Amino acid sequence: MGEFKREIGFYENHFKDFYLKQSFVVRKKIDWTLLILRNTRIVPEKFFKNLTNTDGLWEVRISAGKGIFRILCFFDKGNIIILLSGFQKKTQKTPKKEIKRAERLKKEYYDNK
């Protein structure tokens, strides 16, 4: 069986700023989840889901301790996942303001390329 890999990239420091604010336990779970994204051909929806009604946005889904966290991202050139921003989820639905922010960041990413 061949080795499968996705690359993970970042746009500016939005994800990093979010990541560094998290507890050690949450950061470890984020690291573990990103490893699954990189190395698993078919990622279970429990960890990675396409957001409908958006312009190609996906969410990385993390559950750690008593918290639920999301990292919004998109695919660039096939197997490169660009992480945009993260937040702690407090409601059932992904907040519209987070989706709007991610869509704006994605547009900036392509405008600056």
C-alpha cells in the first residue's frame, strides 16, 4: 500500500494565534487530528467535514476535554489543506461570523498569491 500524504499549510497567523491560546490537552488533540488529515486517505466525518453552502470551506473537528473546537480551512491545489482560523464551538451550528471570516481570509489568500 502506497503512502498517502496531504500537506497542511497556513494563511498568515490566524490558526497559530488560535492554537497558542489553547491548553496543552487541546493542542495535543489538534496535533493528533491534523496527523489524521495528513496521513489518512478517507478521513472520517467525525474529524473533517465539508461545510455546505460555503465557497469550498471545510472544518477540522476537534473534541477535547469538555470543549468542541473547529478549524476552518480549504483545499489549494489538490492535496494541500490551508488552515485559516479556529474557534471554540458553543452552539450546534457553526457561527455565521466564523464562516464569513474564513471566506474573507480564503479570498485574501488567493488575492495575495
